Amino acid sequence: MTEISGQGHLRAGATAVVTEAYAFACMRCGYGWEQAYEIEHHVDADGRTFVLYVADGRVVPSPLNRPTCHSCDGHLVRILRPGRVASARDAAHRGRRVPAAGPVEAPRTPKGPAPLP
């Protein structure tokens, strides 16, 4: 999700704010979470552009550079479209159960050789 907020919520020196949301899944422990970021675009004194990522009112590192799992502090994290973690949790809570794999019963056949066609 990308949303351009324009000039409404600018920190000092920001020229624009874009809102992005991401879903994350840790491949180490299985923890999943979602986070929205305000991405503030700035220009420094030398005219170079840079961005600040703001989450929950705090400037944070870019989630795209070596994301860290909130549960196990691992760095094997997959970045997904927003809503993916929530939809997986919803599916888990709906109570759909897949039967466990186990032995399969073969149909009974009469004793003796099979009849010819």
C-alpha cells in the first residue's frame, strides 16, 4: 500500500510523506507481523535527497535493509504485501482443519484372479 500524504504530517525539513505498509514473516521462528511506515522525503544542505522511515512516531531503520524479527531477533525475514499476515491468522482462526496424513485403506477385492474384460 502506498499513499502520498502530501504536506500534512511533515517533520521539519521534509518535502513529502509517503505511507507504506508491509507484512513480515520470520523464516527462523515463524512469527509474523505487519507495520505501516511514514516515509519522509528530505533534502540536505548540499541538495542531496534522503528519506526517513517513521513507525509509531519514531524514526526507525528502513525495513527493507536487513529486517529483524520482533520475536527471535533473527534476520531471515521475508517481506510480503500488507494484509498477508492478517489473512493467514484469520484462516487459522476459522477452524479449518486439514486431516492428518496417515495410512490409506485399499478397497477390498474378491479373492482370486481378476476377471478378463
